[in-house]
Amino acid sequence: MIKTVVFDIDNTLYSFDRAHSAALEALISYAGQKLGMDRETFMSALKETQQRLEEYIGDKAAVHNRTIRFQNLLESRGLSLYPHVLEMDSVYWDTLIVSSVPSPGALETIKELKERGIRIGIGTDMTARVQFRKLEFLGLLPYVDFFVSSEEAGAEKPDPALFARCVEKAGCAAQECLFVGDNRKKDILGAREAGLRAVWYCPQGCPEEADTPVISDLRQLLRMPDIKFI
């Protein structure tokens, strides 16, 4: 019996890809107006900066920190940190958040699970503060019982440390926890290897390699015959 459902956030509870595209366009506009960098130059600099940071930071939550990313981009180009580093951070995240739309059925599903007595958790990569901002904007934060970020766990999914922290906070056995996410390696295989059950959220339809329960709409979670909730 499932007592706790833990959700990934990005591309599960909302489309990160669509919101990120809008935020990136806002950044490109900022770079053109304030930094004198055209689209191609800025995108190349951003890609190079991200690659260098991934090599330097490794598999840690800080690699997602846009403040660090923009800081290093400006430094590498000999541009002033003031006022651009904070302005770029605000442009990116403010645009991304207001461009975020809940996945179909996200709020309805979480509310019904809560009404059934199921605890709701979040298990997410990324730094905590911005993830809380997303949940608040999406209207989901009031229903969340506990939250685990890779920043807190000290490891990114699929590292078992993040899933172990989720189980610890859930207060039940791992097999009584269900993890819902969009990434097969990070969310599904990671959760299963840590002893949790898992459901793969694939809004574009079931992939051929599916070896675990798959849903294309979060509301389907409530009607899965092989998932029994308390």
C-alpha cells in the first residue's frame, strides 16, 4: 500500500522546457540591450560557461545555480558584475516562473491524494529556494508535506542519498513510497534502485523502453489498477 507520493518538479509538475525557453529569450534580449552581445555570441558564451562549470563543480546542486553561471560568464568576458549578475538572475528566474503552467491535472491529483490521507513529498534536483518559488507560483506548495532538494541531500538524482532522505521524511517504508517523475534514469531507475516504487510521467506517450508503469496525464495516477493507496 502506498502511503506517500513523492513528485519531481521540473517537466513533471510543469513544463520546464517551455518556461526555460521563455526565460532564455528574455536573457538574450537583456544581453543585446545591456551587454552588447548578439544572440549567437551570448548563447555560445553561456554554453561554454555551463560546460566549464559542470567540469569544475561536478554532480552537485550548485551546478544549477544561475547566479554562479552568470557570474562566470561575465568574468570570462571581462564584463562588470555590477549590476548585471543580479539583474540577469532576476530576468531569468522571474520570467521562467511567470511562464510556468501546472501540468494538466497536477493540482487536482495532489489535492485528491491529500484528501485520501496520502503524504505529499517533493524530490528534486536544483537549489531549494527557486524550487519553492515554483511550487508557490504553481499553487502546489500548500499541499506539500516535505521537500528534499539535491542541495539538501548533497547529491543529485539518481544518487540513493536523495531518495533515502525522501523515505526518511516520509516516515514509512521505502516500498510504501511512490516516486513520480519524467526522467527514466534520474527519477525512475534511481527510485527503484533505492527501494521505492515508481511511475514514469511521459506526457508525449509511452516510450518503447518502458519497463515501469507509465502515465501521460497526472490524473491517471489516481486510477492505476496496480497502485493501491491507503
